[in-house]
Amino acid sequence: MNTRPLHVACLMLALGFAAPGASAQSRLDLGSVFGAAKSLVQSQSVATMSEEEEQLIGKEVVAASLGNYPPLKDSDLQRRLNQIGVWVALQSSRPDLPWRFAAVRSDTINAFAAPGGTILVTQGMLRHVANEAELACVLGHEIAHVTRRHHISVLQKSLLISAGASALSASTRSGDEYRKLLIGESKEIFTRGLDRSSEREADEDGVLLAARAGYDPAACLNFMQRLASLKADTGALAALYKTHPTAKERVVDVDAALGKLKGAAPGEGARPELTLNVAAGGGKK
Amino acid sequence: MMKTLLSLLLFCALLPPALADGGFLTNVLRSVTGAVGSKEAPAPAEKTAVLGIRGMDEGETKSSGPVSQDSKLLDSWAVGRTEAEAAAGRRGLAARAVDYPQSTTSPTTGNSPDLQEVK
């Protein structure tokens, strides 16, 4: 039996997605969803999820999130951002994903990754980076979250913890129990961010992908040092620090990553001027 | 089947108020109750309680409005490999064989075509 559609339904439910209309909701077979919850918990691997399923989840996430973070209506800026982003993504292990990059209205300094290959970057972030190499580091970090399927993994781990070891063998566990489990997890999972090791991996990969793309990897350290110099309690950084380690911790990680690189030393590579005209891209929210 | 449906309806009827403006699951459950005639079931179509992306504030997710057509714009701005490579070339960028030692199993780096070039 092909259980992948059930996995998708379960994941979308657990992520708390809102379908745009009742027609979409009515397509859900609740019995199947609860069955899928068991399957997801028991499978203990995100490897079983297909790329299509991952993208389906990602599209729902992105469509909903654009309500809060509308894209800047500047085609030139957006296409230029996509040229840079795709170029960096081509250096990853999943170059053929349908990568999408978008600059969104927000003065916060942040960037987001959704499963399946869509990356949102705030206006605040685009103003903060000093050059294209630093932007490549930021995009590389987010690309890594996608390629490593960090979000899908943390959801599954969370479900496993909540279900408990006994649930793994409890084939008779009731639908209500799984329903309550999913309700609880869906409220928590993505607002609390990823774990420290995932962020460290993404920072390391960001350095690596930027270097592979021909940029000076030391730009990643410069970016992080500048971030660390800002007051953490400023509004522009509040959301970032809610879900990420402090910039001072990340400076240490990035510095260590630079020291490990083989094939490109810090200082070797390009630092092109960033030609994105952020101010003209729709202005402030 | 009928037993399952009755259990579900009972659960929906007993949903606490705290879940009333909750997420998708609540809306789904309510849409089910609406489908069988509950007078109290609100139309869920325009209420888009979202979550989703790491770093998005919980308050922001709850206040999300209806999904717009903006997502279609993202597709219109997408570029392919050829265009990205050409743009990089114009800026003097060239791909390099770079890696970390002993990272051959890395999901990000493991399938890289240039992995074997770096020792």
C-alpha cells in the first residue's frame, strides 16, 4: 500500500496548515490522517517522504506565510535575487529542486526556508548584508535547511517524543489519542525553531555553498560579526533570536567552519557589490 | 464507519473554546460538523490560521489573512539553471571544488558532483 499521500495529509495537519477553502478541507479523509499519524511516528525516517510531498507541504507554507510577509513587487529585484539564489543552490546536493527566492516586506533581519525549496528574505536582511557574498552565505544557510530536510525531521522527532516508546508498538492506539498528539505538536513545532545542531549544520553549509559558488567564504564571518555587534533586543532581531542561537555563538561556529574548508581559503573568492535596489522594491511596510 | 463518524462528531461537540480559533485541525473538524448540519460551525474558508515557517511569530501566524495570489508571483520570478549560471558568469563567479574533510555523507554535500575532486 502506498502510504505517502497519507504522510502528506498527516504532516499538513500536524503543521497546522489552513487550506484556502472548505473544498480543500473536505478532501481530507480524517481516518486516513490518523492512520498516517501512526505511520509517520513508526517510520522514524524522513527518507520515505517523496520530493513531491515535500514540495506540496512547502507550497502550503509559503502561500500562507506570504499573507504576513508579502513579496516586494519588483520583478527586476526578484529575478536578480533568484539568479543569486539558484546559483548558490546549484552548488548543493539538490540542485534540481524548484528553487524559489523572494524578497519580502519586513524590516526585521531574517530569512526563512520552507520545505521543497522556497526561501524568503526580508527587506531588513537585504539592507543588512554588505555585498553579494554575504547574501550568498545567508541563502546558503537557508538552502541547507531545505536540503537537509530539517523541518520535516524536527516534526517527526517531536511526534516520536510525544507518542512515547509505548506508542510505537501500540497498533490499537485510538484515533483520539493521535488527534490530541497532533493538536499539541502543531501548535509548538515551528514557532520554537530548530535545534542547535541543525543551525550549526546550516551555518557550516552556508559557508561551504558560498565558497563553492565562487564567493569569499570569509564574508560569512563578516556578516555574522556585524550581526553580533547589533543589540540583541532590538525589534529587528527579536524574531531571529527567538529561533536561532545568538550571533556570538554563530561567529564561533562560522569561524570554525572556515578553518575546515578544503579548496578555498578565507579571503579567496569574489565579493561582488550587491546590486539589488531594496529601497525601490516597494518601500517599507 | 458509522461508529467512527459518531465518535468524531462527539469529539467536535466537546471541543473546548480554547481551540475555537485554533489551527487547521479545528477548522477541519468544524467543517465536518458543518457538513452534517451543525448550526454553530463557522465557515472556515476565510479564516487562515497559519503557521509555518521557522521564525514566524505565533501571534503573526494567528493573524494571517486569506492566502493571496502572491505565491503565483514567486513562480513568475523563478529562474533556471542556465540563467543563473550566465548571471554568475557575468559577475566573474565560477564554481569551485570545495568541501569539508570527511563530509561524504552530508545530505548537503554528499551528492555534489565535485565532491570527489577535493581531498
